[in-house]
Amino acid sequence: MITPPALIGPPGPTELILILVIIMIFFGVGKLPEVGKALGSSIKAFKEAQKPDALDVTPATTDLEVTETEAETVTTS
């Protein structure tokens, strides 16, 4: 009986070793540190992009003070 793809679990040790060997053949042993560094910096940049911005864009209305003469000028105009 063939298991449907939705029911296949995470890769086991044999599959991980096979994937690692294929990566080593594809990139070469000398390039693996560079590939790892690039992958790590990409993941870090992705996580930084997921964080909400610290910039507060709401208007500061509590700092505004209106004197009575300014209020009268605005209402009479």
C-alpha cells in the first residue's frame, strides 16, 4: 500500500544523510561554509523583515495646546 504524500512524516536519519551527500556533491566541500553563511544571513534577514516596525506613525495630539483666542479665531472664520 502506498502512503499518500500528506501522511508522510519528517525525514529520518537516512534521508537527511542522503540529502547532505547530494548537497556536498552539488556544491562541493569547499563551498559548503559559504553556502551555510549565505543561508544563515538570508534566514536572519527574513526574521528581521517579519518584525513589526518600531516607528510610531500615530499623530501626537496630546502635545497640541489651543489657546482661547486661537479657538475663537478658528470658530469665527
